[in-house]
Amino acid sequence: MFNGFTKETAEFLWELSFHNERPWFQEHKDQYLRVLHEPFHALAEDTRALMVKNWPLSDFDLHVSRIYRDARRLFGRGPYKDHLWFTMKTGGSSHTEGPVFWFELSAATFSYGLGYFDLSPAEADAFRHSVDVNPARFERLAADALKMRGFHIIGEEYKRPKKDMGPVINPFYNRKRFGLEHIADFDPEMLESGLPQRLFRAYRRLMPMYEYLFECSSSMPV
């Protein structure tokens, strides 16, 4: 059961960013397990349980990031990540494919929302085709999502817009990949035991958009 993150969680992540080396991490591994690993996994599992309870026919595959960086991709960085994240999605495909619900925690901030871990050109084309066929349908979804307090659109925009679809659709349509994100400063009072319910309420509000994007991804030719 998730009981919250604490000031010590942030302090550990700050220290790790300055001492990103194996001897320091091994010396503080018990602290890592207590203040970060165990509560983070509990948060992910509790949030997934709420999703499954409300959508029992969906599997909601859960993927939790590891603290260890891929040794093949260090690029001069230390062997440990200074942030953790988890994603949830349906469909049973790779956790990097299709739209996902996500949560991320660092020493300075936490964020959550809906978006793409990676958006292939084929998926992007399928999304835009769906919007082209019925722009009114997506505009209703986009307008509702943009009403969510504290959320904003993220993702790199094309240098040359694909098409002018109007002020509501354009911020989604003309990006290489996009997401809806809520980000806030690390605040233990906002990261207490009620966080799984807070994430669930946000994901529930985002579910119509998720279902639309999942439908677009599923419509691609095999």
C-alpha cells in the first residue's frame, strides 16, 4: 500500500544526482529501497488497481522504470537515473508503442498525464487521418481535455504545420508527438497517500482521449 513520498525521497534523488556512482549508491541502497523503490512500486500498483477496478475488461499493462541506466547508453552519464516513471496502457503490445498514461518523479518535480512514449510516423499518420475524416469528433475530445485544470499540451511542433485545422485541433495535429501533462513542484503534502486516487481521477478524465488515440493506433495496417 502506498503511504506517500517524503522530503527524504527528494533529498535522496538530489544526492544521487551529485553522487551518481556505484560506491555511493551501494552505501545508500537501503535508503533507496525505503524512500523511493518501495513507495514508487506501491504507487504504481495501487493506481493500476483503481484502473482495473473501474475498467475490469482492460488489462492495463504496467511498466515501471528501473533506477539503473542501460550500460550501453550512458553517454558519459552516471549509471543511475535521477528520476523514475511508470506507464500504463492496454493492448498488450510493447510499453513504448501507442498512447500511455504515465507518472514521473524527480527531486524537483512530479508530473503525470497521457501521451506517447514514442510516436511512429505510421501512428502519427493514422491519427491525422482519423481527425481529417471526422474533425468534429476530435475537437470535442480536445476541447474537454484542455479544460482540465493544470494540464497543458507538450511535444515538439512541426516547423511547417501539416494543416490548419482550427485553434482547438492545431496544437495536437501539428506536433511530431504530443501529450497532456500536469507538472508541479515536489511537495510532500501533494505526494501523500491519496496520490493514487488523484492520478486515477485525472486518468479517468483523460480516458475518452486515450480511447480515441488507442483506436487510431489500432487502425494501422499490420
